[in-house]
Amino acid sequence: MQKPQLLGPIMATSNVTLVHPAYFLLVGIPGLGPNIHFWLAFPLCCMYALATLGNLAIVLIIRVERRLHEPMYLFLAMLSTIDLVLSSVTMPKMASLFLTGIQEIEFNICLAQMFLIHALSAMESAVLLAMAFDRFVAICLPLWHAAVLTGPTVAKIGLAALTRGFVFFFPLPFILKRLSYCQRHTVTHSFCLHQDIMKLSCTDTTVNVVYGLFIILSVMGVDALFIGFSYVLILRAVLELSSRGAALKAFNTCVSHLCAVVVFYVPLIGLSVVHRLGGPTSLLHVIMANIYLLLPPVINPIVYGAKTKEIRSRVLHVFSQDGR
């Protein structure tokens, strides 16, 4: 079978001729042979099934149970919806790569995947910030909670998270299209990321570097800062409670959210640091990128399902009915 042409059409502008490849090549995990990749596809498919069923179950349970129509659970439904879409954007293509060994991904499809990955990650960061604010108001200002976080306010926060993720990351495909890719065309991950595509260019990437740094600091950086500040205030309020039992009960409501924050931000910060240090993409880059994108959609429904009594009891009720 004849291999498709690597270089796509050459786009001419008034000042420069841009060379865009017809497709990029995805590597998977560097250093692993096709046989190992093939067997890795099966646990990856299990992870995708778990992420899909877990997040879908949380969304449906919150939708059906009217007593769960509270800010904390509505934000959780938003988080699960984002994880559901994010896992569907990354895991099926990655599993196909591992199973079939077909590395090609069309240039425009790669840019679309890249946009969705970064935009959805920004939306998830915003929802995690909203959940931290919900916990802050519930613990530090409990009498104001119902008045501050009303249904319309929660809806506006969700819309703001969606809009911000779209607006900040919408320029990324276009500033990547203004570059030429005349030498290397191998993406060293199993999916398309802005930093990885940018490194393949043979032209000046200053705009991409500056804008990429700007959005990572102004979106994820600001969110992480406010989440940390919220938990400083929460911790101070909890320590001021006279009863140790009341303090543990109050802080226990934050455990699931803290786990989600750690699972999301620690790999993100590590991935950003190793990319900013420069140099060739290493196995560490790839592993951290995989953890950052694949772990939260799988872990979040498990943690929230186990720690949230209402969701756990609903799931057990469904299984007990099926067992009869």
C-alpha cells in the first residue's frame, strides 16, 4: 500500500510561504515496541470504559435526584461532563494508535484535538475553582451559602467557565497555522499538544511561546492561586472550631475536591515546568502528559463516588435492584 504524501499544500502569503504537512505522526510511548503498545491498548480501553461509565453515572444521578440539585453537586456534574468529553477526545485515538500502529493524524484534526484538550482543561480548572469557592462559602460563611450560590449563579459560573476556555484557547490553532513545518513531523506524544506541535516548526515561534505562557499563567495559574487561597481560609476557619468532631466533619467535605485538585494540578505544573526547561521531549514528558490527561477522568468519579454518601447510596441502590 502506497504511503500518503507527508507534505500538504504549500500556502503562500504576501510575505512568506507556509509549509503545512498533510499529517503528523504520533509516537505513543517512546522506547516501547509495537507489541507492548498493543497490549497497553487493553488497559487503556478499560480506563476509557471506566471513565465513561463513572462520569456518565454521576451526571445522570445528579440529574435524576432533585435533592442533589445543590451547588456542590451541580459543579460536580459539570466536572464529570468535562471529563467525559476530554476522555473521548484523547483515549479512543490513543487506543487506536496502540492497537493498529497507525501513527498518522491529519494536520487539521491534530489542531482540533489540541484545541479541545487545552480548552477543556481550562474549563476543568475553572470548575475546580468554583468548587473551592463553594466549599469556602459553605464552611466560612454558612449563613450566606444559599443566598450567594443560587441556581442562576451556578449556571452563570458554568457559562463563564465554558466561555473563558473557548476564548483563551481559540487562537491556538491559528497561531500554529502561521508556522511552517518543513523538517520534522513526529509528535512525541499519543495526542496533540500545543508545546509539542510548536517545537516541530522551522520558523520563529516567539508568538506561540509568549501566548502559551500568558494563557497558562492567566488561566491555570490564577485558578491554582485562588484555590490555594480558598483552602488557607478554609483551614483557618476549621481550626477555629471549638469541637474537634465538627472540624473533622467540615474538612471531610473538602477531601474529594482536594483529591481532584491534586490529580489535576500536580501533573499540569510538572508538565509545564519540564516543557519550559526546553530540550528534547523525554519519556518523563510523555508519562506526565499521559497522567495529566488520562488520570483525572478515571479517578474523579471513583473518589466522588466513594466519598459522597448520596451518590454512593444511589449506585448501591441500583446494583441491589439489579441483583434481585
